[in-house]
Amino acid sequence: MRGPHNIWRLVRTGATLERTGAMGAILDAVDAPAPLRAGARVLGWPFKWLGDEGDPSQPPVVRALTALGPAYIKFGQILSTRPDVVGDDMARELRILQDKLPPFPLSVARAQIEVELGQRVDDIYAELSEPVAAASIAQVHKALLRDSLEPVAVKVLRPGIERAFRKDIDAFYLAAGIIELLSPSSRRLRPHDVVEHFEQTVLGELDLRLESAAASEYAANTADDAGFQLPQVKWNLSGRRVMTLGWAEGIPLGDNDALDAAGHDRVALSERVLQLFLNHALRDGFFHGDMHQGNLKVAPNGDIVALDFGIMGHIDEYTRRVYAEILFGFIRRDYKRVAEVHFEAGYVPADRDVDEFARALRAVGEPIFGMDATRISMGKLLAYLFEVTERFGMETRTELILLQRTMVVVEGVARSLNPKMNIWTVARPVVEDYIRQSIGPRAAAKDLAKTARVLARFGPRMPGLVEAALIRQAKSEPHRHHSDWRTKALWLVLGLLIGGFAVFLGVAGAAEGI
């Protein structure tokens, strides 16, 4: 439940970070300024004795996040892909959180499988191994199907995981409320909406039926992508808490030594993983939202294999075009156009100066071009970008949170394979291809065809809609100045429909004349 009692959870969070030594390690890793260091230590130290001690055998930050629970582990997984933000040493330590957490007993997993699938484990699988990977939400076992001896991966949710996440999320809501109350300027970042978005993402991840559906859709979209493959879902052996897929052999994408020993080209892999993500996001509007090293393997033939489809992102076609234009503008170093796109999409308030915003974006983009990526401080770059968004009153776009977060994660994965990789150079061919396909005369023709189909479907209802709107307008005439936004919006939609229908009739008439 949400409420003030969650203050205890937040206090214990700070206390656990202090008690495990994680507080100092995190402040050092992000090169925190002296005032922040002093404030964090002064506020954390008095409550140190209330913190969870965690597993002393683990590094401090891993120890703290593991003790705090699954939501905090998710945050650590993101940081594990950003050595340029937290440093190489901490990034390596945090990779433990990707798939090497303490597992729950095999006996518990067997019981869950039997309850979920309604069959005895021994009747389904000829063999069921001990856990081969354990993450924040579920763990994976290798098995052999009894009827075919095909190797499969069996994913089983952690017992009580729903309650554990709910406890964390409730505390996050409280923290968001406190932040908005104490720091009005933070409201533009919409902390409450960010937590709500995180909650919806997590709830989807806790139902493996939805993950199976996502994996199936993802496989259909990417069937023709060269150098990329997905394991097949076994629908008859999957349910809400259990999911069975084909077994994927390969080397974890984060194991550079093993990749080198196997003769794989890490430079090519770094470019491919980034370009695959951009293709899926721009071309399909449906992308893997958790592409850290623990969810990616390299098959013996060199293909990249994606695993774990609990977090998938979806963006509509309009947003994809906006995102592509922004990327394309950065690639061409056309900061004026990037600024204009932000204004056109409503990402920046209309009362701000577009030229000034373009200059601020230039200060973000120029350091990246022509510079060895190893010399770019992503931490400083992100800090400056945050200053820019604050100065121009940009609000957090919840529909882009997962896309932006995944872009950060994928870039981190790519740069862990090739530290000299430059994101803009690698992204250019994918973005240019999307721009050619989706922006221009061909795209306009497709849009017009879609509009015509919609108008054709709604054509029989248009007289009734217009009549109903006119009747409502006549009844509310004495109170015209009190009419609400819904009436105005309806008139706008009707106007667009009528205008579009007229255009459609004109085009059709012209076509007949031809």
C-alpha cells in the first residue's frame, strides 16, 4: 500500500547503502561534488545501523542492491552497461546482477512448474537441471523434453516476486511525491509518471504469458534480420509463471575474452547490436527494452541471440519519425533542424527561443564528432544534457522513457565490445534508410492511402456525427464561453475528417479523369 509508512523503506535504502559501503563507492564512481558527498554522508550515517548488512562476500554496491530487492537490482543492471558513467571496475562488478544472483531451490521451481502446467515435471522433461542463470525476477533451468529430447530453457518466476516489487514501487511513489513537494522545479521531469511507467513495465514482466506473446511478435518482425536470431517459444509448456523456449547456445556478449578466443569480431558485433536496436525501434516500432549483456549471446555462427522478452518497447509511427529526424539532425550536425523538430513535436515549450535551443544542442553534439569515443565522458555529457532540458523547461516524455533508457544501455553494450565506437557514425546508415522510407513523397502517399481507408470506414457515420455535434452546439449556445475542451476537440476532428474526405474525393475524381 502507498502511504507514509513507506518512509521506512526509503530510510532503510539510505541506511543500507551506508552500511554496506555502497554510498561512498557510488559517490566516487559518479565523481560527485563535495556538497553532495557531505550531504549524503551526513544524512545516511545516523541511520547506518538500520540498514541491511547484505552478503559480505559481494562488492559493496552489488551487496547493497541485492539486499534492497528486485527494483533496485534493475537499476544496477542499467548501470552495469555504462562503464563510461560508473567506471570500468564498478561496471564489471554490477554485471553480477544481470544473471548471477542467488537462485531459489530446484525443488521450489519443480513445484511451481507442476502447479502452473498441471503436469508432473518428470512427465514433461527427461531432465531438469539446477538453475543456470538467476536474475531479479526469474531464473532459468536447462531441460530436455521427454518426447523429443530437444534441449529447452525453462524460465520460472521467483516466489513472492510480485509482493517484493509492489513494496519497492510503493516506496518509489512516495519518493516521487516527496521530490515534487520539496523541489517544484523537478515537476517538469514528472517523477510520478516515471514511476508509473516503471510500474506498468514491471507488471508486464511478471506475467510470462505476455512475455511469450512478445517473443512471438518479435520473432515475426525480425525473421529476415541477418546475424540475429531468437529462441522459439513452446506455447504448450508456458503459462503465467513458467515459460519454455528453445535452448540457445552461445557466449555471453559481455565476455570479451571468450569472444576473442572464439574468433568473433567484436567491432562488427558492437556495430550490429546498435544497428539491430535502431532497426527494430524505427522500422518495427517494437524493440527489446532490456538489451544488457546478460540477455545477449553470440551463437557459434556469429549471430547475436536475444533472450528475456519481459520488457519490450512500443512506439507509434509519428514518434518514430520524430525520433528519426532528431537522430538524423544530430548525424548531419544540423542543430537548427533538431531544435525545430523538438518544437514541432511539443517537446519544448513554444515560448522558448529556437535558435538558443539549437546552440545548446550544438554544445551537446559537437564534442562527439571527430573524437575518439574513449575520450568522451558520457557522465559529463548526460549532466550537460540535463542542464539543457532544465533550462528550456522540457518535461519528461513518458512514452520515450524506455526508448531513451534502452538507447543508453545498448550504446553501453556496444562500447564495452569496442570502446572506440562512435554511436553517430554507426547509426547513420540505419537512420538514413529509415528517413528515405518514411519521410518524403513515398511516405506521404502511404499516409494519404491510410487516411482514405479511415475516411471510407467512417464515411457512413459522418452525417450522424456532424448532426449530433450541431445539436450539442445549439443546446450549449447560451453558455458558449463555458464550453469545454471536448467540444472544441470534436469540432477540430470533424473539420479534419470533412476536409480530408473532400481531399480524398478530389483525388479520386482526378484519378478517374486520368
